[in-house]
Amino acid sequence: MHSILALFYFAYFALVGIYVMFMPTALIGFGYSKLEIGIVYSAAPFMRFLLPFIFKYYIELTHKVYIVALIFTFLSAVLFLGSVNDFSSHLLANLLFGGAMGIVLPFVETIALQQLSKTVYGKIRLWGSVGFILIALWFGEVAVSANGTIYYLIAMGFLTLIFGYFVLQFDENHKNIQEDDDKSFSLKKYWAFWTSVFLMQVAFGGFYTFFTIYEVAQGVSTQVISYLWTFGVICEIIMLYFQGALLERNLLTILKAATLITAFRWLLLYLYPSSLEITFLSQSLHAISFALYHTAAITYVFSLYTQKRLAQQFFLGISFGLGGSVGAYLSGYVYDNKFYGEYLFLVESFITFGAFLMLLVHTKRKNQL
């Protein structure tokens, strides 16, 4: 079981790595403007946001639906080849890609959280970071064309399909997963927490979409940028391996600390845009702002709701979905503006601090329940 889950995470996040790190640069090669890239990169997250509402009222996340999503994860990557030269067609392909990916990950995360302890989960999940880091290193060493980037995307989409299929055998409790009525699922009760989750990912929009482009503009080579991505993920892997003891503590305290540190991370990128040393320092904080935050957040959501799969879908939908969509569009709008594009990471820092304030509100409200 551990090896299959590890291989799935490896392939899935290698796929994510290509899509996040190198497809934006490839789109520039195809003649896309920064604003168009922001719009394209808002499509997939927006689909992740819509999906939980569809599954809450109309569809049950069954094995068949999961398999269809795996197939469309691969097929939508194939569609990138034929659509990339037309903005509207490529936007539609990204909507399909985002929808499929938004079904696959919550399904697997629920199985992993049910079957693994907090300590073991981190040690299995880190293989996703290994996939991400190897892709970053490979692209840094090998000159990959714009079309070549899409071929790599297709290959990782195929591996995600294969390993994702074998994950099904570990879903022992699938017949009992709908133990509560999904219609009873409430976001309103914990609205401040969900607002914080949303703002956290809005602030990540500029980093995921424009970090590579931002560093190129500072005169940093593609090879060094791949090292920056790699270093961040190495720090992430170390955190995932050793975070088990931390996750036994108060999860809300961990989330508040991680959010505040992330605000500081974006402030560093704004204050010292040309300092490679400071940029490496900011990347080291990825261990906290992604690895620790993400694991603490999905574990916290898992404990809040009895509808486990739906809860994970909403986490992915509101954070990487709505938050990622708004963040990609907003960052594209800000960074494309010649008057205040330089303030991109300052804006992200303020937004992240807003996420921290919402966690304070959530803690106060939860203590009163």
C-alpha cells in the first residue's frame, strides 16, 4: 500500500510541478501575455472550486467517477498540444484539466488520511515532493522546448492515471463513506477558517504563476531558478519527514504560525528582489508555508467534519480552487501593470496577513461554540 501511494504522489506532483513551474514560461513562448497567463491559470483552480458544490448536491464520488477523472487528467494534458495555439481552446482544456485533478487528489487524500498515521502520512506524501523536485532539476539541466514541456505533462498524466488506478484497492471503507447526508455539510459554521484558507491561496497565486518569470526578470538564469525551486522542495521534504511530532500539538496554533511566517516570506521577496541569498532564504520557508501548513490544514479539516471526502474536496476547492483562481487572475493583473507590478509580493504579504487575522477570528468563535 505504501509504495503505491508513494508512486501516485510522485507522479501527481511531478505533473503539478510541470504545470506550475514551466508551463507559464512555455505559454510566453507561444505568445501569451502575462494577463492571458493569469486568466489561463485561473481556469483549473476555478473548476476545483465548483466541484465540491456539484458533488454536495448532485453526484456521489464513487470509484467510477474517480476512474473517469483519472482518464480525463491524462486526456486533458493531451488536449494541450492541439489547443495551446488558441487562447480560448487552451482555456477550455485547462478547465477540463482542473476539474479532473480536483476530483483525483481529494479521493486519494481521504484514503491516505484514513489508512495512515500522521507520521507515516508525511513520509509517504513527501514522495510527491520528490517528484516535484526531480522535475525541477531535470528541466534546469535539459533545454526543453515549449512543445516539449507539454509532452512531459502528458507523460506524467499517464503515470498518474496508472498509479491512481491501483490506489483504489486500499479504499476499504468506500461503501460507508457517505455515512452522513452531504447536504448537512456546512461552511457557514466555520466561515472564518474557510476565509483564511481562501486568502492563503490567493496570496500564493503570484508565487505559483509568476515566480519563475519574476526571477528571470531579475536576471536569474533558468538553471538557478530550478535550484531555487529544488531547494524549497528539499526543505519541504525534510519537514514532511519530521513533522509528525508537531502535528500532535494544537493544529490551529500551527496554522496561525505558518500563516504569519508565510506573510514574512512574501515580504522578503518584495524587499529584496535582486538578492539571491534572500530568495533562497524565502524558499527555505516553503517547509512551513506549504508542507507544515498543508498537512496541518487537511488534518484539521478531517477532524472537523464527518463527511471526509466532501470536506477534502471543499478544502481543495476553496483553497487551491477559488483561492488559486482569484490569486492567479489578481497576480496577472497586478504584475502586468507597469505602474505597480513591482508590488506583487507586497500585495501577497498583506493578503496572507489577512488570512492570519481570520484564523484569530476562527479560534475565538470556535472557543465560544
